[in-house]
Amino acid sequence: MEENNCPPDSVTHNEFVAAYVRAWFYEEGTALIDMMTGRGNMPNSITYTTVINAYDKAEKENTALGLLDQIMESGSVLNIWTYNAILGMLGKQIKSEEMVAIFCDMKANGYIPNLAMLAMSDNNGVQSYVNLVF
């Protein structure tokens, strides 16, 4: 594309990232996120959610959490879908402290978790902490 003077925009980059992770090329998708931010095209929360979900399916939760740290450091604001993807991933591993931190971050950004996430936190013994947050 670029060789033909048609530089990709954010939407194009987002689609390429999604295609990479759907084909199980996680590192390539993450590298493309790094490349696009270097060029001034910021990925959106849909892109981040797609990559986080892909890492979750591949049981690469630590890599997903590393991406979450990168998202937070960049100043990007997560949406409810991204929060739910992260909570779902943490809930499977029963990472209570991390779940509470995400719940706190959600509240700080004006989001309220859906009932499914709250029910999942109850199953993992986090409900008493969540009650303190909300």
C-alpha cells in the first residue's frame, strides 16, 4: 500500500491486526500495533480487545496483561468490552487481586461491570472486595 502512495490509516491497521490474531499470529499483530503507534495511528479499544481475547484463547494471559500495561501507559482509555475481556481472562485464573484492581480502574473511568462479571467475581471469592469498590 505504502509503495503506491496509499498509507494505511487507523482503520486499515486495525483490520490487519485483527487478521493477524485471528490467524494465530499474535506477535505479528502486537508488532503491528507498535508500528502503527510509531506512525501516529493509535489503535482503538476494538483492536486491543481483539488482541486480548486472542491471547486469552491461546492461554497467553501474561502476554495479554503486558499489553494491558502498555495500553494504560499510552494513556488509552479502555471501553467496557475491553474491561470485560480482561476480567473474564483473570476470572478463569482466579486472580482476585488483579480483578479488584480492574474493577477499581473501571469505577475510576465511569464504568460499571455487567451482572455476568459480578457473578463471576462472586464465584471466585472476590465479591466482598467488589462490594467495597462499588
